[in-house]
Amino acid sequence: MPSISLAQIYADPDRVVITAHRGFSGKYPENTLSAFEAALDCGADILELDLHPTRELVSVVIHGATVDRTTDGMGEISAFTLAEAQQLNASWWQGSHAEGGARRTAPAEADSRIPTFAQFLERFAGRAGLNLQVKSPPPPEMLAEICRLFRHHQLYSSAYLSMGRYAEGLAVRAIDAAIPLCILEDQGRMDEASLRRQHAFGVACLQPMRPDVTPENCAIALALGLPTHVFGSNDPATAQQ
């Protein structure tokens, strides 16, 4: 059973909760086991990762639909078998996914590989809160396996699935209604109606973009009692703000 719970993480309303986006991706190769381990070493509360399918519909941890940016391969990740994908070196990108990021002239780690979701959970389930972003649109077979692994590791109190659309959230609920959800469909255009829609849907948390974080929206989120994970911050001043 997980030793970490989101309720524990959120217990102190005066404490800022830090989510490591793709692990400690500012310094380590994003979405790799080394980046996630480094994030925990630095005290991150929650690990965020991205899930795409291979050709056999195995869930692997990579942000983009292609392997071009972060690996020494080219093409859609969904065109690779798992064996082919794990032959790639996954440490070719350095720094933030946005400003300041660039492709390296050589890989940062000789043995860096694209992890499977199962491999990630074997190492990190129960050690931190987990924000598991399932990239749209997830094939039904992939989604079913994600839900099976979620249940196998008993992540109900320590993790949630971030889904791009409400329809995808409903697909999760059809498989396992107990899995906590975050819905990203209204990111960047949240207002009172959007926040109340998310609350009525029963989301576990909100994940607004920075422009969504107005005093009015903050007051509504507080009134609804929803933990709010702001995306995102790459410097201390923005985090403090």
C-alpha cells in the first residue's frame, strides 16, 4: 500500500506543494528514472509524467508523440515496438521544455532509456504523489492497462490521472470509477463556470495555466475546496508569486 497520500501532502494550507514536471527536468533528462529520482532527492512532493503508447499499446513515459526531440531516434512513438523504443537513448534534451531548452550534442547518460509505466511504478509508487498525464487520445487497450496498473499498485490515495478531455475521464470511470481524475480540457480559459464544471464532475484537483490564476478564480477554487496545481514555474520568483 502507498505510504504517501495526497491528503497528507495537502494537509497544511500554508505549505506550497511542489510538482516536479517530467521529474527534475531542468537538470536531468526529462521523463527518465534518473530525473524522477533526482526530483525526490530535492524534496518534490509530486512527480508528473506523460504516457504514450508503443505499437503494442504498452504505456511508456515520454512527453511528445514523436521520439525526435529527446532521443536519438525519429518517428512516432506509436510506430515503435517496446523493444525498439527501449533501444533509444532518452537523454538528448537539456533544460526546460520551453524557454532555455535545447538538444544536446551528445547524450547526457549512456544508459538512459524510455521507461514503461510499469517500470516507473515499480520504482516510485508510494514514494511521492503522482500526476499521471495520459496523452490524448488514449487507445482503449492502453487505458485499460493503465487502470489495471493503477489498481495493482493501489494508487487511489496517492495519485490521479490527468486526462485531456471530459470524455476521456468518463472512459476511465467506465473502467474504474474510483480512480481520481484531473481534467485539462479548460486549461488556459478557466472562469467561474469552468471551475464549477470541474467541481461538479468530481475532479481530484485543478490544474490551471498561469493566466487562469486570477484572484477571482483563486477565491472560487478555495471555496470549492479543490487543491490547485498551477502550471508552471521554472524560477523561485514565479513559484513564490
